[in-house]
Amino acid sequence: MQISPEHPPGFPVLRRYFDAELETLRSHLILMGETAIQQVRDALRALVEGNIHLAEQVRAADDRLDELEVKIDDEGVRFMSLRSPVASDLRLVIVGMKTGHDLERVGDEATSIAKRAIKLAAEPPLKPYIDIPRMANIALEMLRDALDCLLQGDEAKAIAVCKRDAEVDDLNRQLYRELTSYMVEKPDTISRAIELMFISKSLERIADHATNVAEETIFLMRGKDVRHTVEVKKTPPPAA
Amino acid sequence: MSAAESITTRRPTTRPPIEASPAAGGPSGRAEGLPPEVTFDIRELSVFYGASPALHNVTLQIHAHEVTAVIGPSGCGKSTFIRTLNRMHELTPGARHTGSIRLRGRDLYAPDVDPTIVRRQVGMVFQKSNPFPTLSIAENVLVGLRLNGVRDRDLLRQRLEESLRMAALWDEVKDILGRPGISLSGGQQQRLCIARALAVRPEVLLMDEPCSALDPLATARIEELINSLRASYTLVIVTHNMQQAARVSDRTAFFYLGRLVEYDATRTIFMNPANPQTEAYVSGRFG
């Protein structure tokens, strides 16, 4: 992760004895990000394939993300208490803790999808799974990009992630409308449609968490909070 | 501090603020909506000890009723810088400077300016507390006034209590004013020195690592004091303690190798400095 700015030639810069602690925090974030992405992928696969065994695995694996979140928080609090970080060190610790929370919530959404996949596997599919995998792909791409920018310090890519959130919001609204009409026309689809609505909402939330990580990356790089600003404002959905 | 005193005249009794030039804007600069009043306007200041340059081309403004922290590694010119603010560097043989320092609009180094008046109006507290060993607590506080010819007992008594109260020391020493100044603890001695500096009613207080020899509790009391003095004085503090600079100051100047690298709001310096050298220094990556 390139956090520290470059220094002019001849300017003496030390590697500090506690830099290893920041490296550990960073490596836990990477592990957490990879785990969260895999959890979402597996939950979606369990849904599409009706694979109850895989869905159960996703539910069981959520504990790992919870543990990592607690570990990152503990490392962050410890670092702030003992090392008195300032500037980019302080931002890294704050962003690390916030990102850890976002990734834990991504894991919760994956677990929620897995639970609903188990329920849906017991019934015939309401409709072919097209929009939900599409949403999932966008949300996962956003999450992957957000984590990449966090690790590589790519501001431009982070802004692009924020702006993509609108795509997922739009798909979520579209799916809601479609599922509502299913429920109106065929009341026996209500329970399955509601499960799918919740899954759609989970994917929309995952995209929101990816957006949060991207915004946190910009704060880390720039020291400026860009949340709710025009710079990262979601592109309005295209007119229907 | 209502009457005016010029830095060109010796007035041995009380110390009202120096007369500001019309261009300085005057103390009304603190009013809401107006830019902060400038106490020191320093332009292209370079200082030399013999042939060796200690400061290069420093330009910055120090604002009234603010605490300005000066940070940087040893030998970067911090102490030289604050010593130029009350002309103390001139006491070093071979010292000379170029550039200008204006104190509320008046050139501090104009030929008609008396350095002793400057030093009365720009007081200084040093790293190591230095009460006069043979003088009592009360005599230590009042020594500046007495040296300036003040004999009025009521005024001296009033100024003694006022200065010790401002230095947050009155309650601890009011019953032992006749004891030697050096009988106090290190932290109390430092506050005694601050009271001594305040007794002549300076406009500015310079502090050169005032807490470096103190324990955490005494340090906390000095920091409380700095915070309370902000309302009445302009303070400039040199410190090696980054957390202290972050806690007590409004603006921070980072010096390196005699140059001013960055000067900005303390919040910016410690949260998001513009210069990578500043970032490296405040985060301890400097070696």
C-alpha cells in the first residue's frame, strides 16, 4: 500500500519500529477483503445452484470475518493508544477500522443471502436468475475495485467506484418493481419474491459498503472527507 | 493594558502594549468577521552566527491571541527563530540577521528601538526553570518590575498576586511567598518563571521547550496555563513534543535545516500536512 508520500532526495526517512504493526493491520484488511468477496461469491453460487451445503458453509464462515473485524479494531485502538499516530498513520488506522466494519457487514449480507438461498432451494425457482447475478457481479466488481484502490492508493478508481453505486441502486429498484408485479399477479409467489427482494437489497447494501470503502480510500489518500459531496455523487439513473 | 508605550522609549513602570502603527490594524482585529490581528510580521528573515547561516529566508505571520508552535529536529533553527522575536539572539557574539520583523507594525530592529523594551514586551520562558536562587518567591516575581524602578508597594502587591494567579501558582504559594524560589518543585519553579515574565505585562510570551524538564502532571498544568493565557497574550512555543504542539497550539511552523518547511493550522499540520517532510517529521519517520 503506497500511503506515505515520496520524499525529496537526501531527506532522511526512517523505517520505524512500529511500522510492522501497520503492516499487520493492512494484511488483516486484505485477508478480510478477500474473505468477504469469497463469501458473497459463494452465497450467490449457492443461490443460483440451489446448493444448500455451500450456503451452510457461507453461514459458518461468517465467524471468521467477525473475528477479523474485532482483531482490526483491537489493533487500531492499541496503535492509537500506544503510538499516538498523526497524519497518514492516523488516517490509515481510522480507515482500517471503518473498512473492517464495512467488510464485516458485507459478510453479514452474504450470510443473509445464504440463509435465503437455503429457503429458496426448497421451492421451484420463481424466475431464471439473471438480474440478481448481474447485480452481484457489479457489487463484487465495486468491492474488488474499492479494495484494490485502498491497497494501491488509486483515487481516480475510487471515485469511479462511488459513481457506480447508482447502477446497483437502479437494478435493485427495477427488480423490486418486477417482483411486486409477480406478487400481485400470483399470490403463491409472495414468499419466494420476498426472499428475492431481500437478496436484492443485500446486494444493494454490499455495493453501498464498497462505496464506503472507496470514500474512505479517498480520505486516506487526500485527508479530505468526500462523503456526500458532488465529487462522489451517484450518477442519476438513466431515464426509463 | 490600555495606555500605549513605544518600543523606542524606556518607561520603567508598567507595561502597556507597544504603540501599533496605523498599518497594523490594531487590536480590533479580533472582532468577528475580521482577519486575525497580526502580532509578528516576519519577512525574509535570515540569521547568521558568524559565517554560519542558522535561518534562511523565513517569512511568516504570528497572530495575536493564538498559540504558535515551532517544531523541528535539533539544530533546525527553532530557538534561533524565537530568539529573534525579542532580539535575544543579538546577545550571541557574531550574530546578525537580514530581513525584517515587525511587531504590530513596528520594525523591531529599527535603529531607534530599544532591545530591553522589546524584551520586556516580548517575554521569554526557558527550557530549564531559572528562578533567582537567592530571591524569595515574591522577589522572583517582582524582580523585573523592581529593576524597572517600580517602588509603589500597592502596585507591587497587586502585580504579585495577579501574576501568580495568571500562572496558576497563587493558591500553592500564597502562604509561603517569603520562601526561596528554588524551594519549589520543578513544575512550580517553571510556573514561577512564567509569573515573573507576566509581571512586567508583556504582550507576547515566548516559551522555549517549557515542559521538557517536567513530569507529566507538571506538564499538564503548564499546558492548561498556556491555554488560559491565550486570551490575553500571544504565545510562541518551541517544543520537541509533537503531542504537546498538537494539543496546545493553533498554528504550527515546521523548520528543517534552518528553513521554514511548512506553516499552517495545527490541525492541518498534524492531520494532513502539505509537505512530505512535515508528514515524515510529525509521524516520526524522520531520521
